[in-house]
Amino acid sequence: MDGGCLGWSVVFASHLCFVFIFGVYQASGPLFVAIQKHFDETSERISWILSLEAFIQWGFGPLSNVHVEALGYRLTALIGTAMSSTGLFLCAFAPSVEFLYFSFGILVGLGYAIIMPATFGIVALYIKRRYAFANSMVCLGSAIGVFAFPPLLQLLIDSYGWKGAVILFSGINAHMLISATIYRMPKEQHESQSKQQGRDGSAMSKLGILKKIVRNFGFYLLRGRPVMVGYAVANVVAVGMGTIGTPAHLLLRAETHNIGTSEDIAFLVSIYGIGTAAGRPLAPLLSHAVRSHMSNARLFSINLIVVGLINIVSSAATAYLSYAIYAFCLGVAQGMCYTLWSQLTRDLVGPELMTAGIGLTAFCVGIGGLVGPPLAGVIYDTTGEYNNSFYFYGSVTVFGALVLLIVDARYSKQQQRHTQEHEDNNNVTLVIESTVADNRLGVLNIATQTEEDGT
């Protein structure tokens, strides 16, 4: 069986981790609404909390590769869980928004940054043949978190205040410690990593620390890989700048339009979560259906374009029903996007380099996430209309997707041409070898016949 009992246990443990890694982050809209009211701050300053957390969580993903190589998957996940739970707990004692930049933005972000690539990486080591299915099951955890956490968070805020809510959430988040105990590297991979570390140790004395840093950040994966370069650009612009801030800004936007009670508005993120739950398993099914017609890179680009267009036309949402339809459609499209994201990364770098590949692409997403939400906040503070912020989100998403689409189309043509030339050369070689073999056979027959005549 692909992966065995332990392998699918790891998949389930990773699924639970994703409930928290993306559930807490994407479902934090009600928390930011409460924080903005409590401190009476502008949308831009509140957005920096989300932006810092997104940048750290995604941008510092390569740190996970460093931890995994030094400490292993299990201890890496344990450390990340402890950091994120501590950060959530400290949020309750925040005297100002600046303190939340540190506790929620940096500590929680660092904790999740360490866990996320390790979670993707260990699943890729165990599951080979059914990886697309396993990946969708892991990513489905984030959809469950996004669905369940907003109403729960709003209920806790109404009952205990936002400070009491984050204390309780820090305890809920600590349940990832149970999942972390299951993370154990396969025996053959552990032996391979030990040999690699031995080679790296000798290389360190010759080439210095810089090469080690570059290797752990995965920048070497861009060398000679044009589609990987286009993919990195798409992650910065389309995924980072264009999608990171939309769930939280969806609630802030709905709040300004006064379309319902705080519970009704918080439930919009749950509707978004239902959409992502539908989109997660849909992604591998669609990928399998169209694999003979297009690459995963092209499918990922088209999916991003759909995400961008949904945000652009979202200005038509003015009542609760239209907001709910928009939230669901956005959830489906982004759910497919994030599932295809990890699947495409594996296609481009392979399962053995999955942790490094996720770290590099997460770093690119983090760079974009540092810029996108604050820019959207500035646009709202300047114009007084959140529709303009979502025009921005949609436009950059479409632009980043087009970059990857163009690069993939050009590279695919070159690859097809090289493949055709290789096949033609092989055919010519086969013809020559066949001719030579026939000639040799003819000479052999003549020599045999001569010998028989002489006899």
C-alpha cells in the first residue's frame, strides 16, 4: 500500500496541522475587526498585523528546511507549535497595536513558517503514487479551519472579549503537538539525509557559510528552470499580493457596508471556508482530467486568473446574499489555487526537494504578502471605498498569472522541440544501426555460402 499505515497517519496529522496553520490565519477577520475597534486604528495599521504574519509565515519558510536538516521533522513541528501558541497567548496582553506586530505578526508567523514546509515535505516522502489525493486531503484541513474558526472566534469574542478569545485559541492551537509526535522520517530518507549532511559538512569548510544559506533558501532551484522562475514571480505578485489579504479584508469591507450583524459578517468567512473545502478536492480531479491537454503550471495560471476576475467583479456585491455568493466562489477558486500550488511545486522540484521547494515558493508568497494587504489598506484609507482595494487585488492576481502562463507556454514549445529533435536523432540512429546490422548479416551470409561452396 502506498505510504503504509504510518504514511497515512502522517497525512492525517498534517491535515490537523493545516486546520490551525491556515485556519487561524485566514479566519482572523473577526479578531481584526474587534482589535480595530478596541484601539481605534486605521485600516492600514491593522492590516500590518496581517501583513507581517503573512510575510513571516510564508517568507521565512526556508527556515523550516534548516530546522528539518538539523533537527528532523518531529522536533521542527514541536518547536513551531510552541512558538505559535506562545504568540497567540501574548496577544492577550497587548498594550498597543505595535505589540501585536510582534506577538501575532512575528511569533505566530515564525511558528507557522517552521511547520508549513515540513508538513508538505514529510507527506511527499511517504506518499508517492497517490500524492495528489493525499495533498488535497492535507490542504482540506485549512478549509475546515476557515469554516469552523470564524463563528467560534466570534462567539469567544462576544463571551470573553478578544483578549480572552486569543488565550483560548492559543490552547486550541497547542493541539498540533499531538500531530507533531507522529512526524518521523522514513528510514531510507533518514540514511540519505545523513549522507547529504556529511557531504555538506565537508563543503562548508571549502565554500563557507554563504553556500549553505543559499542552499537552504532553495535559490539553486531557480537555476536553469525558466518555469520555476515564472512560478516564483507568480507567487510574489499573484498569490502573495493578490490573495493573502482578501479573507480578512472581506470582513472589514462587509463591516463598512453594514450588511448584517457581527455574527452574520463573521459567517461570511465560514462560507468562504465551505468554498475552499469544495475547491480542495476539485483541484486534483481537474488536474487529472486535463493532464493530456495542459500542464499543472498552465492550469494553475488559469485558476489564478479566475481568482483575480472574481475579486474584480466583487464590487457588484452590495447585500448579504451577494456577499455570500462572492465569498463561496472566491473560496472555491482559492481552494483550488492553494492545492495546485503544492502539487505544482512537487512537479517542478520532485518529492526529495519538496521541503526546499515549498520553502522557496513560500518565501516568494511572503514577499508579496508583506506588500499586498498594507497597499490595499492604503487604497481604502485614501479613497474611502473597499471596492478599490479589491480591484487592486484582482488586477495583480491576473498580472502574475499571465507571467507564469506566458513563460510556461514558451518553455513548453522549446521542450517539445527538443523532445522532437531527440526523437528524430534516435530514429536516425536506429535506421543507421539497422542498416549496419543488415550489411553485417549480408557479409556473414556471403562468407558462409563461400565456405560451403569450397567444402
